[in-house]
Amino acid sequence: MAKPFRFAVQSFSAGSGAEWTERARRVESLGYSTLHLADHLIGPGPALEKTAHPLQTLAAIPAMAYAAAVTKDLKIGSRVFCIDYHDPLVLIKSAMTIDLLSDGRLELGLGAGWLQEEYAAAGIAFDPPGRRIDRLADVLEALDAFRGAGLADVENANVRWRDFEGVPKPVSKPPVMIGGGSPRVLRLAGRKADIVSFNFNNRSGVIGPDGVRSSSEEETKRKVGWVREGAGDRFDELELEIGAYFTFVMDDPGPLLKGMAGSFGYSEEEMRKHPHALFGSVDTICEELERRRDLFGISYVTVGDSAMEAFAPVVARLSGK
């Protein structure tokens, strides 16, 4: 049986508390399940320009707490925290505090990190992918210990805790989202996550055509296979999520579709079916999302805040189905 659709908005920036309050409440009123932030640190300048990544002005943890405080039912998450940017104990305690104070509305997203120039600009060592994914696995072990009963004793290559209990305990067990695009991180997500977030394989360390081409329809089928390998018998329990980074709700997307297809080296049909893109009318997009749910099992879709108003009729039609 197909899982019901859920929809989220991802936002990076706001100019004031009033603007952030209005956005969070608007996301909730439009029927979205969740408001996500990303987790990026650096401001405008040559380093950010090299990454081709959007500017994030808001720090994720306080912005999540603020959004939770000004909404009633909206889930709050980070898609996803880069574990290399945070001390594990501070990150986990902060997240569990948000869950407690929001009465259990946290979705805890975790990832191994990928934006190489941001690491360099912030003076953080950018280890090879295997070491970063190993570190993510160690933080997941620590998360389990913190949320569990008794002392949160952990000793692994990256976390060494002893002689204390993790507090606060979560109101309920917040779902853990693990995001990525490589075989190893997606197998880890299959083993440990509640929600698997599909992303580009960002092996180049920047946003660009390589990442987009690593996430075609055929590549996404392979990614689902890696999750299935990691999950084994628990695969059907997982919720599969994806970011629709290129979302254009319009009656005639033809010219736009043609231009984007050419820029990424795709045919127009390949671009139309790209799992991280949505083009067309509300009817067309709804049909495509249902096709993708049948094909991949993906039922949770995140759009950017610039698309949330135009995309709201899709949310209204498909939520709860």
C-alpha cells in the first residue's frame, strides 16, 4: 500500500523575526507538514560564490526553535544538519530541547557534509567521504545512547561519553532523517533512518551539472536499491523524501524545460522526469508525483520557499492520499 503524501518547505533566509514568523505560519496554513532549514554557515563572498549554493542567513537551531514557538502543529526540521559543524553533544541536546519545547514536533535530519569550499572557508577539515560517513554513523550511535534509558556511555572513534544521562528526553521518538546521494550513506540511511532524504551525489563538492546528472530517473532507481540493501526487512517502514529543487507550476513550461534540459545535457523528456524537478500545471504535477510514488516509493516532497505558494494546490490535492 502506497504511503500518504507529505510535503515540506525548505527555507534559508529571513530579514527579520516578523518575516520568519509570517513564513512559518504561512507554511502551516498552506497545509505543508514540515518547515525545514538547511545547515550552512558562511555569508556572501568569494567562498560562497565558488560553491554555487544559495545564501543561508539563518542559523538552523535558533531558527527552528523560533519557528516552533510561533506555530501550533507544523513539524520543524533541518534538511540536514552537517555533523561536522557541531559538537555532537551540543547538537543532540539542542535538538532534543526543541522536541521537548515543541511537544514532539521535531524531525531530526543528519548528514555527513559535502560543501567543500564552505569547510575550507570555516577552517574545518574536509575528510574523505568514507571518514565523514563513519563519523555520521558514530553520531547516530551517540543519538541512540542519549535518547535511551540509563547512562549515555559511548566510546567510538568520534564520540567518547561517560557517566551521564542524556537529558532532556524527547517527548516522542523524533524521526531521524538521513540525507545523501552516495551508495554508502544511503545504505547507512536504510539501516538507521526513519526518513531517507535523496540528494544529488555531491562528490564534486559544489552544486553543478555533475550533481544534477547523478540524480536522473535511472540513478534514483539505483539509490532506492542502495537504501533497500541497507534496510533489509525494514525497508517498508521507511519514508522516502526528495527535494524538488526545480519546481515550476505553470501551464506551458516548454521553453523553460527546453533551456534547462540543454544546460544539463538532458533531452526534454529526461528533464521532465528528473526526480528533483517538477514542471507543469497542478494536474500534471499531481499525476507525475503519483507516478514517482509508484516507481520509487517516494511520498515526501520538499519544495523551496519561493515555490510554496504556487505549489500549495498540489499539497491541498494530494495530502492525506
